[in-house]
Amino acid sequence: MTQVSGTQRFVIEVDDDSFDAALVADDRSVVVEFTATWCGPCKRLAPVLEQFAEKHADSVRVIAVDADASPVTTARFGVTSLPTLMLFRGGEPLLFSTRAEEALSADFMAAIAATDGETGWSPAAADPAFHPVSRGERTLVFPDKAVADVTLTYIPFRPNAERITAETRGEQRVPAGCMTLLQVGDFDGTGVLPELAHLGGLAPDAIDSLVVVASDFGRQALERVRHLSGLRKLTLLRAPEPSVSVFDVAAAFSELRSLGFGPTADGVRLDDESIARVQAAHPALIVNNRWRSSRLRHVDLRAGA
């Protein structure tokens, strides 16, 4: 806790230099708020967060990071909206929520208890900008001729920053501090394989998030994107072919943290049993916006979560 003008404060302000040490200062769980002086919702949250920090001071340490004054830490955890809350244990991030006031309910304390013994990155699946490390400048290599149904977007690791649309031909330089979102679709009814072939020259870590809209995503399609081993988020819309399953897709990408599967053209979604089986094999994976633990899911209260 800190002392400000004679008033005891339980929310501790940290910056890029002191952030890592604050996470492991003692054995308590740590709640981190990403905030800014200009952020109206952050100002409204401040007294609520202070009360929360005081009430749970024995078990939880609360620290605040000014996103503008600490750009390295903000980019490191892919924070793109304010306020954002994260829960850490032993220096490792476990929970993420942009619905801060809801997260500070009694259910948040239940979620903290539910994370005992759990580690690993569990981002908010509704937002593709979740890569836990800052990305440096990099170059993507596409064929010289663009394909109409392949679109590339750069998403800056800065709160409220605008997305940047880029071309998908030749060499494309990705600015530092951005994640890459690639969208591929079969909108002319000829199948998605030609569009996926357009990605063959990309480096394994070139793309952070991939969205494929196609009814013919089978084993051939999977083989054409398997080299993108650094994918963190993959979304497949419409009906994948029977030759490929959600288990095949989950096993193909070791860095995958969020998988969207379906719905089919008939509106059928992946069943609960299949989701549970996938998450039993891949505990850190969020499938169709579902956390492995229902108590953890409750922390992120966005529509569809």
C-alpha cells in the first residue's frame, strides 16, 4: 500500500521499471489495472478498486499501470482498451477482463480461488489482440499478385488505436508493436485452397490471428496453414469437412490459445462434450469463447463469452 497526502492507499502505482518486481513482491495474487489519466471509466472505477483492494488486502495485491506512461508493459500484454483488469499468480497471467466493475464482484474472488494451481496465458477470447509479448517490426512475404479474398490487418498494441489495412502482395512490413490478423474467405464458391496457397511463403510466426470462412476446410486446407505454427487465435466459420475435426485443428498449432469452430451453414455449433474433450487435452485453449473453468469464464462478462 502507498501513502498519498496523508491518506493510505491500497492500490499501488507501478511503471515499466517496477512492474515485474511488483508481481512477485509477496505470495499474494496480484490484480493489475491498466488505466490512463484521460479515461473516464477508469476514474469511475478508481474508488471501487480502492475499496476492493482494502477489503481483500490479506489475499490480493492490487497495482495500477498507466498505459500511456508504461507503453512497454501495455504492449507486452496486448491491452487495447481501458480499463483492463488482469489477475496474476506467481508472476504468470491467469485472467483478463475489460468489464472491470463486473469483474470486481464477489465472483471475481471466486475466480481467484478457482485459479489455485493453474498457470498459463488465458486471454479474453472476444478480442483478437491478446498476444502476451510485444512484437517487433517484421516482414511478411506474399506472392507478387494479390488474391481478392485474402485481407490483412495490423492491430496496434495501444489502447484505442485504429487498425491498419495492408496489402497481401509482395513484401509487407509490419510496424513494431502490432499483431497481424489475416482473413481468408471462399466468397466465389470455388473453394478456399487457392487462397490458402497464397499464404505458403509466410514465416511460422508471421500471423497472430487467422480467420477462415469456408465450407471446404478439410485436411488439405489444414496442411496449407499448418506451417503457421505461431498462430495464437484461429477462427473457422461455416462447416469444416468431415475429414478434419476440432481435435485435429487444436493439435496442429502448439501456440494456439483461442479456437473458434463453426457454426455450420445450418447453424449447428460445436457441442459441449467436444469442447470439454478438447480442453482436457489442451488446458490453456479457449474454445468458442469458453474458458476451461466456468468460474474463470464468469470473470469476462462480454456478450457471447
